[in-house]
Amino acid sequence: MSSTVSNERDVFYHNVDVLEQRKKGDIFYSKNGLLKKMSFVRKLLFVASKVFYSSYFNQVQSNLKDTINWVVNNSKVGDKKVVSNFFFNKLAPLSENIYDRSQIQGKTLSVLRDSLTEENSQKNNAKKLSEFNEEFLDAKLATYLGVRPVKPGVGNSESYILKDINHRKVGIFKTSTGDSLSRKSPFLPLRIRNQFLYFIGFGGSIFKHVAGKCHISEVASYKMAKKIGSESIPITKIVKLDPLGYRRGKGKETDGSFQLFVPNTIEAKEFLNVNKNYVKSTKPKKRRIEKKLPKPLAEDLIINDVIEGNMDRHAENWLIKANKRKAKKIVLIDGGIAFSPTHANSIFETHKLYRWATFKLKFAQKRFSPEAKIRIKEIYDNRFELKDDLNKVYISNGDKEYVASKRANRMVERIEMLHWFANVKNLRKYKLRSFITSRQVQKARKDLEKSEQKKSRS
Ligand SMILES: Nc1ncnc2c1ncn2[C@@H]1O[C@H](COP(=O)(O)OP(=O)(O)O)[C@@H](O)[C@H]1O
Ligand SMILES: [Mg+2]
């Protein structure tokens, strides 16, 4: 940098000016700490050097990065609006190769952070943010500063893993319109497929009442788990966010679910050594070695899935925290395809419900433990309270009342079936696959009623 203070300030303001006047397509370079716009010829040279892996490209980028970091480090907090506009609109689109967001610190960071919570914090300034809100705010801030989210998996559904400015994964955001089964999916081939399947009546109520509501079901799954004392589902809430804020400019926020990220996990399929559908070994030549899943964890998975009526619990949708060979904790993710207002009657649905219930898996061969049976009885006794809560979650997020009440009734019926299954019949877990359709569930409930009557007579 220049030697005198006043010179340094001049350089600073010059650089801020250049960045503020940035237009799409502008490419900068830095000469002696001064930012400059590339001329046409220089741009050609620059692009060519990138194509031919010349060191010129790296040199330009590294100088530029130093200068931008220096500007960011030296920006003092002035007018809030100016700061926000500069960071959220002018700097946010810059690539992470030349602009390291973790350089934003101290007062500037807290002013930017506060500007995202203004509406709420004016009312209750003193109130401390919950852990969830703190985490979400970190992710939201980073997103609007231009830290790109990661798209997990095949990218058909609109999910984004959001990071903070230090690149720590904070949580997964799923937009209300973006799920892969939605008839309004932003992804055209999926939209056509889903419209078609809906039109020919394939897929039960999935295309009508489950798709497009996945973000609510994520939250509902978490709330029900919490209600029954399960800690297997990370905190999940409805939030507003523009996941591509850096591209469109802050302000076009949509509803979606946000679930906190659990670090250091492995997918269940890896732990159990099966493929996604629990069928074959992932390493065909070797003998299948299934590591032991402790009973309380397996039973928590099963109880949660019956409550949700989860139709997407393949072996990539639950994660395991393990040390060496032993599982310490399970993490149930992706509760989007759940709480259908009808039981699983179409082939499309029966095939998907309780995927893990196969004789091949050791944990599914067993009966419920005495502890689990007590727990299931307690859930059964509380079923109408759970029903009210579930109803509220869906209605408060815009679901139609009659649909929400059907969802809640089907859940109550599944709970009654589970109570009968574990406490009256004492069946092995994999047999749950025989209690999926309306007819099967109602049969179990009738039998439960009979046995209750018998008990009260004697
Ligand atoms: N709460 C979480 N903690 C850790 N990893 C997660 C979490 N949620 C999602 N993931 C990771 O992101 C991937 C996609 O998430 P998922 O909820 O299954 O979304 P999709 O609807 O795209 O299948 C998962 O396979 C998992 O690796
Ligand atoms: Mg998934």
C-alpha cells in the first residue's frame, strides 16, 4: 500500500468507487493496490491465459484478492444503508476466488447481521436469539453476502445446503415450490412427468396433497419427533429466504424449511452395507457385513416413521454418527414425503412405505423391546394431543383444513395400528410391511378394538 495515510485513504475510496460502479461483465485487476477495469484487449489476454493455464491468470486473481480483502478489512461502518448496499448488492456477486467473505469482521459484520433482523429485533431487542435463529441468521447472512450454497444429490429438488461465511455447513433449505414431486416444480421435465402421473391418477394422493407441501412435512416430522421425546430429527422450521440471493438481489424471499446440519455422519447404507433400497451389498464380491444398530436407535427410527407414514426412508435418508464400529446416534433427514391424507394404497406408495422393513436386515427381524412397548403405549395414550398439534402445523402453514384433518386422522390410525402390532400381537418389525394399505390398517384397528373390549370385560 501507499506510504502515507492520506494516500491510503485515497486508494481506499478509489477502490470502493470502482466496486460500487461495477457493471455485469466488468473484470477488474489490481495494480499497486489500485483496482482498475480491464480494457477489451486485457480481457482477451486474461481469458486466454486462463484457457492456457498461464501463471498470468493466477497472478491477476491473487493480486485482486489481496486488494479486495484489504478494502473489506478497512471498510468502516458508516450509514447502514450504504454498507448494506455495498456488501449485499455490489460485492455479493463477486466470485469466491477473489473475495473471501470471512474477511468481514467486527462491527461491519454485526451491522450487516443486524440489518437482516431489524423487523424482529425492534420489538424485542433484549431477547436473545435461539440457537436455531442464530444459526439461520449466519446462513442467511452468508447467502446474501454471496457465499454459494451447495446443491446436494442429483439436483432435481430445490434443496440447498447453506454455509456460513467461514464455509461451515449450517443447514439445508428446501423451497416450498421446489420438491421433485411437485406439479409446479421449476424443473420442466419433472413438472411434465408429475402433471402426467397426476392426470392418469397414478401415485395416490402424493401428487395432489404431499408434493408441494414437503417443506411443511419436514417441519411436522420434527415437531412430532420432539413431542414424543425423540432427538433423532435436527431442529427444522419454516423460514423465508432467497437461496440465490447473490444472483437476484436480496428481497425475493420464498418460504421453505430449514433444518440444522449435523456434521460428521455417514449414510445408513454405508453403515449397514446395503444399497439405497436395502437390497444388495454395496460391495457385491464381499460377504455382507451389517454393523450392529443398537436397539433403541432402530426402534426410534421405526416409531418416527410410523408416526410420519414416511414414504422416503431409503438408506440415504438417514444418517449415523458412529465411533469405530458402534452407532451412537441416528439422524433422520428428508421427512418431506410424509403425512399423506390417505393411507398408502397405490403401488407407487406401498412400495415406498417402511422401506427398511425387510427380513434381510438384522434389526428388522426382532420384536419390539419392553422399553419400546412402553413408549408406544404412551404415544398411543397421547394420540389425540399429537393429532391436534399436527393439524395446527399444516393449517398454520396454509394447508386446507379438511386435508390437514385427514392427515392427522391417518396418523392416529397408524399409531393405533402400531400399538396393536407391538403390544397386542408382538410381531417382528419387518412385518410392518403388511400393515400399509387402508384395509390392512383398519383390520389391525378392529382387532385392537376387540382386544380392548375383551380386556375391559374381564
Ligand atoms: N440435517 C442434515 N445434516 C447433515 N446432512 C444433511 C442434513 N440434511 C441433508 N443432509 C445431506 O444432504 C443430502 C440431501 O438432503 P435430503 O434431505 O435427503 O434432500 P433431497 O430432498 O434433496 O433428497 C443428504 O443425502 C445428506 O447427505
Ligand atoms: Mg434425500
